[in-house]
Amino acid sequence: MPDSPALLVIGECVADIVRRPGVPDRTHPGGSPANVAYGLARLGRRTTLITELGPDPDGRLIGEHLASAGVRVLTDGSGAPTPTATVGLDDEGRATYGFEITWTLGPVERGGEPPRHVHTGSVATTLEPGAGTVLDLVRSLRERATVSYDPNVRPALMGDHARAVRQAERFVALSDVVKASDEDLRWLYPQEAPQAAAERWLRSGPAVVLLTEGAAGATAFLPGSAVSTGAPPVRIADTVGAGDAFMSGALHALASYGLLGAEGRAGLRSLDTTVLGDVLRHAVASAAVTVARAGALPPDREELDAALAGGSVPER
């Protein structure tokens, strides 16, 4: 894809140790931002990931996984152990998480082409001291790049609730595109309906807010309007990485419409519902492919095109 803009993802890599009744544990490469970077690269997008990876077997596993899709990985060289997450799956494939993670990201020498879009979220924007580095980097890049953010709330790592809300709102205000699940917004704003919280976030700066609701589908909010789409029926292997695949699918579609990069910001601010509906279709189809197979394995371009055309969801 020669005209693909340079995309930068900032955030954690995590080794997901998947545990379910009666099945031996399996370790999958994971971490929400890493999953998004991997998904974008599989869709043909030129993607760099700024992260931390330890010099250990989990770090090598994740590094090889990202390289297999063409992700350029940059680290601060700290050598901290690769974080792990124990992912417990119930009989329907729904995931719960337990973490052993630190996030101490320091300055990283980027070099190369400046990014036209920056994505971040999850633990990387919450856990100090690295979260401060991420916030400063996003602020420094925003003038020349569009920004997307996914809070990907992990309650066990969020710390003080009021501080977590303030931090999320800082990133929302810097972003052009925000994605959140209904569960994220219920944790952040327990007294407010997720749809109301999404609309309030929209008024604080983003051009569009994407709200995912699992099997119920997703809604995209624009000033004065909204577009919804259902989730396609699929046999669920597990839900690991579903939201991240949704995010990479949405960013891929926005890039295809020329809506990423500072030069695309005006177009984002004047999105029509037809284009936004197509962006949602790409995002939901990407998530559907991912939940049909174990682990965070988003589709490549051919698989996504097949899913959009109504073909069978490939299993792995």
C-alpha cells in the first residue's frame, strides 16, 4: 500500500497467559496498543510501535510476532521484564484479566518519517511513570498528526478512580478519534449511561467517538448525529483482542478515506454518516474475525475484505 500514511502506536506489550477450564495454559502476544499496531500492519499499514520489551522469552515471542506483520518496534532500552496478564476465559469465551505489569517508558529515539497519525491508550496512558511520557509525546506530535485513544479500562491497574477519570479526559481532549466500550464508560462514569458519556466526550474535542457494545454492535457519535451497526453472527472462540481489532479496522478505513494526518483533520470534522457507517462496518468485521479464533489475531487485508463481503470468518 504505497500511499499508506506512517502510523505510530504508543503503548504496552503484554504476554497473555490464556487459562480456561480443562485446557492447558497458552501464551499469546498481547497488550492493547501492541494488538492495534499488529492489526494495522496486517492490513498493510506502515506502523511503528513505541513500547517496552524485556530481554526474556516473552519479549522475544512478542517481538517476533510483531515483526512477522511488519511492525517497526522501538523501545527505550530499559530492559524491564516483559509484562504478563493472566486471561481467564469462561465457557462463552469472555475474558477477565490479572496483571503483573510495570510501565516506566522513557524517551525513545524515533528517527525516520514523522507519523501522520498517533494511537495510544490502555495501561500506557494510566500507569505512571510511563503515562506521563506518553502524554507529553502525544502533545508534541498532535500539531502534525491526528490522534486516537482507547482507554481500554483495566480496573485492577487504574488506581484512584478520580485520577483515572481526569487522565482519561486529558487524552480525550487531545484526540480526534476516541473508542471506548460500554464497560469502559460504566467504570469511568458509573452514574451515567455509556451513550451519554460518549456524547459528552464528543463535546470536549474529538471529531468522532466510537462506542462498542459487544454482541450488540457499535455506535459512532458525531456532533448532532449518530450511526449504529450490529455485530455479525459468529461462533466465538474468545473475546481477547476484539476491541483492539475494532480499533485497527476503524483506523484502516479512516486512512483509506484520507482522513488521517493533520491534512485529514478537517475531513474528520465534516464526516458524513455514509462514510462513518462504512468505517463502522470495517471495524465490526475486523472484530468479528478476531473473536472467531483464539487469541488476539486480527485479520489481514484479504480476510477483512472477505468478511465485509459476507464470506465465512476464517479460523486459525
